[in-house]
Amino acid sequence: MLFILIAFRHRIERSLEEVESLVLPGGIEAKFRRTLDREAEAVIQAKEAEPENAPSRQLQAAQRVEQLAESRGPTFARQQMLGIAREYEVVRASMSPGDRRTREMEKIVTKMRTLGLATRDSLAEFMDSTSPGARLAAIAILQVQPSPDTLIWLSERFRIEQPFVAYHAAVALLVSARVLGPEHADSLRVSIERAQEYLGAGREQSDRYRVLQDALNEVNSNAR
């Protein structure tokens, strides 16, 4: 009997989720959030176990979530992302600075990336938002789908945002350097060097500077 229960556990869980989504208020949204959480957690585990495969795993997760979100209507994914943006702001405001808060915020960014493809149509709105969480969401979208039109905006994050958000802007610039074609090399170089200037002297040992330098090295290597 125990073997049978274990063997059919996942099928039972899926059936219960389907019933919940049909009969409980907010059931569809709750099911989507659980799926998003599972996908994001799998990405985090993959990054820890196989860092070299993490970008492809992240993209695959974002593609699966995008397909799931499409059936929910045109504004569903946007509302989910705004909810995650508020979650970031609450965590940042309510927790003391330190490793624990950083880990929680990294989990939130992973969820944002996983929802990134599903919300790319809201990129301009998030970029122009007065909400730090929404601007972080824009950066997360650009980490999974870089755009040459946003490079200067990313560099401006180093003048405006808190270090955690600026770090993820650096990651977005690094992804852009790896993905965008050689025709964008000059724009990338200008944006990265501007970000380094905004970061200022004495920050060469910071993670933000290190990622920016990796991005610049990537651009220079691809231009050879």
C-alpha cells in the first residue's frame, strides 16, 4: 500500500491542484504561484549543482512559465510580477541587512526571471516605474531577454539604485554582452564603462565591479 501511495503521489497532487483551481477562490492564481515557485526553486538548485548549465535551465523555466501564463489572459502575468515586486520591497524594508536578507531577495529575483518572458510586454512600464521592485523586475526581464535599446538605462541603475539592484543590472549587462551581436559592441562598451564610472573609485573589489569587468572582457573578446 505504501509503495502504491508513493508511486501515485505526484498524480494525486496534480489532481488536487486541478480541483483546487476550479472550486476555490483564487485557485488558478494559487496554482500558478506554486508552479512558479517550483520552477524558481529548481533553477536555484541547478545553479548550485551545475553553475555552467544555470542560464539554459533558467531560460527553459521561463519558457514553460510563459506558456502557462498565456492561458491566463493578457494581464495575468503582469499582475503576478507586480506582486513579486511588492514582495521584494517588503523583504528589503522589513529584514535587517545581511546574508539572510540577500538570500531572500535572490530568491525573489529568480522568480522574476522565471516570469520574465511572460511579462516582456510590460518591460517599458516597469522601467519607468517609481517602484524599486518594478524596476528590479525590468532588470530581471533583461537578464533573460536582453535588448540593445536598454543598455544606457541599465548603466543608469548604478547612479540611482541600491547596490543589490545595481548588481543585477551588472548581471543584465553581462548577459547582454554574451547574447547581443558584435554590431552592438560599441554601445555595450560605452554602457559598461559608464556604469563603472557611476560605481566610483575604490569599488574595484565589489561584486558589481567584478561583473561589469567580466562584461567588458566579454565585449572585447567578441570584438577580436
